[in-house]
Amino acid sequence: MKFEVAYRTADGNMAETIIEVSDRNAVYSELRRQGITPISLHEAGTKKRDKKSDGGKLSSALKIVLLAVLLSAAVFAAWYFFAADDGAKQRVKDLVARPSKIEMHQTGPAPTPRKGTGAVSVKISE
């Protein structure tokens, strides 16, 4: 059986090699004999996953989501500054600047100031 191995050399560069062994269990002993610590290992001839292309797809998806969020914010800003009447602007301000009241109650033992021994519940109300 042949295995493709990706590893780092002593000077830190990436390298690849093909190792031929009798069975799958012998791969690691052969790698140890050669002084190689693998980063990735797969059977030769099988389709390996390209990490760069997966990352690129994820990156493109995140870029699309970010672009959609920014476009939505731009549309809202344009509406707010150019088309909204004073009543709509006041309602937006009220939503953003809504006062909140925060109450904290300790439910654990009070006299011991040790870290992580008492539970704290938090209640946020309008």
C-alpha cells in the first residue's frame, strides 16, 4: 500500500513524500523510523480534501453575508436621513436608547469570597 504524507522539515518548510508499506498499521512505524511527524496522511490515489479551497468557499460565504449586512445598513441609513419623518426617527431612537434595569442576586453562600463557589443570577428588565 502507498501513502502520501505531508510533513514539516527540520527548517520548517512543508514537504510531501510517498511511503510504501505492507499494511496500514505499518505506516506510523515507518514514519517514526524515518523521523517524520506527519501533518496529513492519506492513501495514495484517493481523493484528498483541499483545505485551501474549503477555506476559500467559507471565506466567500462570509464575504457575501458581510456585504449583505453592510448593504442593509446603508439602505437603513439612507432611509433614516432622507425619507423618515420625525416620528419614525423618534421611534428608532426610543428603540436604541431604551433604559434597562439590571438586578443581581447572589444565591450561593455569601460569607466565603472564594472564586467560583456562589451562583449569581442576573435579571434584565425594561
